[in-house]
Amino acid sequence: MSTATGTAIESDPTVRRMTGTTAHGLIPFDVPVITEIAHNLWQGGCEDGLILPPNIRHLLSLYRWESYQVAHRLRTSHVVTMHDSAGQDTSQVSRWARWVSARRRTGAVLVHCQAGLNRSSLVVARALMLDGMTADEAITLLREKRSPAVLCNPAFEAWLREKRTP
């Protein structure tokens, strides 16, 4: 928590919250910036200047317009341009999901987008499916752990439901 201004400002992304209304379905949400979904698997959003928690060893950013301050050494980090739109190309989602699955065996992985509801959910749900969950199980887990607003982009949810594990 920062107090340089004399005002307590919460800067821990596991505590700091994001609120708003989704573009898809106009669903209100109130979520921590990042949420632990499963062992070594974190999902969330991003605000410029937030310090990445030191337990995160691998970072996959699906929102290149804001970034974390990284004050520790990451093992791996990638920035991918992805949009939260019905027409988003999903041809690389399984590739990044495999990357997430492999990396979480060696340390905590954070997959983030802007608010941690659609793009990051698409990749994290697919990673969970590659690790043995059904689409229904993965989507339910994300909605329980992160927010009922997860995967409000109907094209992303439909894409997951069409996929079979590996």
C-alpha cells in the first residue's frame, strides 16, 4: 500500500478492485485486478503502474496498451495483441493455452487482458480444457472464481464450447 501522498492507495493487484459494465451484455462487474483460478494459474486485468506480485514467474499479456511494473525477474513474458470482439482471430488461442499449461508447471502464470473477463478467460479456459476439463467445467470455474461476467463475449464462449480437449 502506497502512502507517499499521505492517502492510503491500495496497489496490490490481488486486493485492488476493478469495477464497470461489460461491453458485451452490459453486465456490471466488481473484481480484484487479478484472481487465482487454480494452482499456479492467475487471471486478471491490468492498470498501468501496478506492481506485478513477486510470486508471478510467467506473464502473458493480451492487452498491450497497459502494463505492470515488474520489480522481479520473470522466467518468461509475452505480449500479444488481442481484441475483445466477435471477429477476433482465435487461431493462436490454443497455442497460448498450451504455453500457459506448460509454464504453470514451473511457477505461477498470470494471463491478463484489460479487465480480465474475456480475452484472458478465453486463453485460461482453453488451458484448463487442455489439462482435462470440459468447456462447461472450465467456464463454470472461471465464473465462480473470477466473475459471473466472465466470457460475456458470446463468440468467445461459443468458440470454447465447440472445442474438444486436445
